[in-house]
Amino acid sequence: MAHLPLDADAAIRRGCYGRAVTVTPAERRSFREDVGPLLQAAVRALAAVDDPAELEVDAGGVLPRALVDGPVELLEEALELVAETPGGGEVLAALSASAPPMVALRAREGLAELEAEPRALGALTPIEAWELDAGEPVTALTVLCRREGLAGHQLFSFVIEAPLSGGAIKDGFASGELRDDRLLEGLLRQARRDGVEPESVDPAEAAARVVAAARRGAEAGYAPTPGGLVAASIFLRNVSAEDPEPLLQALALSPLLADAVEELEEEARGRQAEELAVVVERWARDQGREGEEVEQIAWAAQLMGDFRAHYVGGDVYAWRRDDVDELLLDWVPRKVSLSEPEIETLPGSVSEVLRFLGAAGRLPEPLARSLSRRA
């Protein structure tokens, strides 16, 4: 994929034009000098893509957020640079299909000024669809489509989140043109390996559910990931009977749902770490431990919970051999300041916590004993 390099995004953010309300001619020239060569190199790479569906997907993420959210004069300058580059008409056409509305509208205006007629793809027709539901907070809808202008098919897949957003798109992707079934079969095969049996659903119903999930995201104020927004933009513009631009505009201006979900999950893991320390302390007292020894074991439990919750991620009880090694041989030496007595007692306290996890049924007893000995 051809994306504008990160140094272009940094140039936009640090340049005075990136903070201006009204961009001066000098600032436009500075923008051209700083960002123009990088942008035109990305456009040339995009124009070399033979697959028009892949070109749409790649073009949708080529402009950095700092530019899309910045002064409109700089966005117009960027699209003028696109138009001036050989193959720029093809890229403008792709941007009009997959970019956020503020970019897509100006890309269409730029296209109208060009004499050449770039290749363009038309409507999507869903022909098959599958739902992947593992009983988790998210489900996935995968939709195989025919597309006007393509000899093959195009595949879209969207992850829909329920607990926080009430059913908004969290992530997604769109394929390029598919000449065979290998990508689709690979996705369905991997789902089965993960223990999820894909359920066939009516393709028109699946398309309607994707549109409803996008609408829910706009209402709740949550956006898909950048890749998910590109896929949703292409899908909604070519499958929905309604004007999708207000909906896509709302999504483009919203914070990422994935970030909000991760923040809540991290908070929940933090609470789980605190609860671990409390129950371990109670267990240690029930085992006849007293005073400073109880405090050391409870502190080790809190430390272990924080390691799992905020560094490794996931269930604070799900310990493996590699986790024990990383905690004691890498993370604690790098991240935790310990006195000499604490260095001496911590491994033993960690061992006790692991023993508790086995006794409480949080880990299989043989695994808990093995990890306790290793600590």
C-alpha cells in the first residue's frame, strides 16, 4: 500500500500552516515544498496499481489525518498536487470513492476539471454473506459482492461491537478484485480453526446490517479504525440507496471506537488486578501468614496484576511460563524500583501467588505448581 510517509504528517503538524485558520500564499508554498514531493511520490505509486478496487482501498488512507482535519486551503493544495501528478486522475477517482467526505467531494471537483475520463467502478451487489459469532462482545459480517467494472468479486468484512456502542462498526477491511475464492476460503478456514463456525446469512440482510451499524456508530459518536472507515466508505457509497455522505462525515469526525473499547477494557483489567491483591491477601491470612509476609504477598499480587493488565493485556489470572520469566527477568528489573530486601523476597511472594491461583481454580493445579517452582 502506498501511504504518505510519517515524516509528511510530522511536517504538516510542525509547520505554521498546520495551525493557521487562514492560510497565506507563503504558507501554501511552504506546504508544497515540505509535503509536495512526498505526496506526489505516493500518487505515482498508487497510479501504478493495476487493480482499480485495490487502488480505491489504498487511496482511501493515503492522506494523513493532520491534513484531512486541517485548513481547507491545504487540502485543496494537496489535491491540486494529486491532479498535477501523472496518473493523478486515477487517484482522484479512487479518493472520491474511499476517502472521507471532505476529501471525496473535492476530489470529485478536481475530476470535473480534468479532460481525461479515469476508470471508475460502480455499484456493489452482495451475493453471499456470513456471520461469525463466537459469543463475544463483537461479531463479524463478511460480504462477497459483485462490482460494476470488475470481472471478479470484492470482499468486505466488518467487526461490529455491541456492549459500548450498541452495535457500531469497530473495524473492517475491503479487498481488491478477487479472481478466485482463495481469500474467502482462507478467512472461513481460519474462523473454523479459531472455533467459530461461519453462519450463512442473506446477503441483502447482511448489507442492511452493515449500513445500520454505520448509522449506529454515527449516532453513538464512534468511528471505525481508519481501514474500517475506508471499507465502510466504499461499501456505503455503492450499496446504500440513501445518501451516505452525512453518515460518513459523522464517522470521520468521531473518535475511534477501538480506542474507547481498549480504555474500558484496561480499566476493567485494572480493577481485576486490585481484586487479585485483595483475595490473595485474604488467602495468605487464612494460610496462617502474618504481618509483613502478608503485605509482601499482597504487593506481589498487585504487581503481577498490573503486569498482566497494563503490559501484557488480558486476564490477570492467565499465567504461562513465558509470563513468569518476563515478569521476573525483564519487566520488574526494568520497571520496578526494589530495595535489597524486596529483591530477596519478591520471587517467593510471586511463587505464593501462583500457588494461590492453583488452589483457587484460576489455573490448573499442575500448571500452577510448575509456575510456582519456576518463580
